[in-house]
Amino acid sequence: MPTIGSFSQDDLFGQEGTLETLTLKAKIKFVPLKDRSEKQPDYRILAGKREIGAAWSRTSKKGSAYLFLKLTDPSQPDPVVCNLYRNASGPAVLWTR
């Protein structure tokens, strides 16, 4: 799985960072949703003032917390699905086709 994002060590997952694909390079920010229902995402993902996706908190089979992301990119026919994990060098986004 290719890494398409890197983040600072802020908060649980590093709430701000850079996302980069072949057609997109953007500084993104995770904004927690308040008063959400069970099916709604935990975070909105913003690039500047534009919403480009959403994130849901998940737990891996090994018990590690991560975020499941759905990103929209006008150059892609379908949403980009990826996960934000904490690895040895800090939080990183891994593209999962």
C-alpha cells in the first residue's frame, strides 16, 4: 500500500498534514464532528475551507486505533479510500484500493 500522506504528531493522529497523489497535493485538516449519529463520520477532512472527505474511527484486529478515510478528488472517478495509521515515523495515510 503506497503512502500518500504525512502528518505532524499533534493530538491522537496528527490532525493536520499533507496529502499527495499524482494529481493532488494539499494540506489537509481533520475537524471533529460534534453531535453526530452512529453512522456519520467522526471527522470532516478539509483542504483549506473546502471539504474533501470524511473519516471514521476504527480499531484493527490487533487493537490499534486508526482512521478510515474516504476522499473525493475530481480527477478520480471514485472516492479514494485509505487509512490513517500511526507507524514508526509518525501518522501516515496508506492508500487501500
